[in-house]
Amino acid sequence: MESTGLMHTLAFFLLSGITLAAAAGVVFKRNLVHSAFLLSVTFLGVAGLYMTLEAEFLAAVQALVYSGAVAVLVVIGVMLTHREDMSCSNPPNKMIVAGGLAALAIVGVLVWAVLGTAWNTGKGGIVDAGDIGRRFLTDFAPPFEAVALLLLAALIGAVVLFKGGKEQS
Amino acid sequence: MIGLSHYLLVGAALFALGLFGLLTKRNLIAVLMSIELMLNSVNINLVAFSRYTASDPVAGQVFSLFIIAVAAAEVAVGLALAYAIYRGRDTVSVDEMDWLKW
């Protein structure tokens, strides 16, 4: 894309560096609270990456839903389920070698596929919120309603699970 | 010049970090966080494709919005499940959730 310049390059490397460093912190930190806050930083970094892709509406949704709601939910989840020492609340299990190998294998295959493909760039384009809204109310209306139902079901399900019931014995 | 493959590589790295966390974490909430990382990496890929190669760029962003909605529903139900298990069994360790194993 010709419209991008030095600022775009700088912003991309800065934001992807923040995102990946924070994501590594989420995975490798031993304190679950630190992981939860770094998760919020990761989400904000991804929102910044959306800005560099000129997807402003999606960046706003990302900041609101992920960095706002999901991160707060996760922090509340951490708060409700811990009473012992927080400093070693996020330990790795015995699968660390196998998990590392699996992650390296995945990243190897993905990098090979990304670099080995001749991407047909040049189409695509910038989308504004009005386009998204119009499509939601025309040809994407049925999945939009389905997602609304899903959110309602998830809300009711979460309330029922949190409230709890008597276990049948 | 930053292009499509740069974003795809960032997405790949984020996905691998999430997968590593998913496989190696012992705490159920940390596993949920890793799943969120993986969903985010997929979203980066979708938006990058929509920006650089899609013949219908709106569709890619609509897909991402649906993924964000499903991920929000997933984390709400997942945390409610984690709390329900914690209340009943007093643990959030995935290693101890082996009641179906025999």
C-alpha cells in the first residue's frame, strides 16, 4: 500500500512489540494478577494494530469489549477463585517441553506458509463504520440476530452458573 | 514497507504464544486468557486480509466482530464455570480436574 510511510512502519513495530511482549508476559509471568493486567495491555496493543490497518471501528470495539469488559471479567475471576499466595498462582505444568515444541512447530508452519505464499495484494480497502452497519442490517442480518441470541443465552447461562444450584445426589 | 505478511507474522507469533499457554498452564483462568490471545491473533489475520487482499473488505471486519462477540460470551461462561468448579471442588487447577479419567 503506497499511502503508508515511515510513521506507519514505526507504529507497526512499536505496537506489535508491545503486543507480543505483553502476550509473553501473560504466558510466562508467575503471578496471575500480573498476567491479567498484561492481558489488558495486549488487547490495547491489538487495538493499536487495528488502527494501523485503518479499521477504526474495530479498534474501538476491541478497546471497549476486550480491554474493558473481558479484562475486567478475568480480573474478577482471579479475585473470586484465589485465597492462597498470589506470587506463584500461575505455575506451568509438566507439559512445558511438549507445549513449547508444539508452539514452535505451529509457528514454524505458519511462518513457512506466510512467507512462501505469493499474496495477491492490491484489492481490499478501508471500511468505515457506516458500511459495517449497513451490511449488518441487510445481508448479515440473520447471523447478527443469531449473535444477539447467543449473547443473551451466554448472559443467562453465566448468571445461572454463578448463582449455582443444589447438586443432585 | 509494512504489508500483509508482517501482520500475518505477528498473528502467528501471538497464536503460538496463546497455544503455548493453553498447553502449559495449570490454572483454569490462565488457560482462558491463552484462548483469548489465540482469538485475538485470528482477528488480526482477518482484519489484515480484509485490508490487503479481500474483494469484500466489509466481510472480514464483520467476521472479526462476530468473533469478538463469541469470545466475550465464551469468557463469561468460562469464568462462571471456573467459579462453579471452584465452589464445588475448591480448585481451579486443570491437573486436578480429572474426574472422568479412570
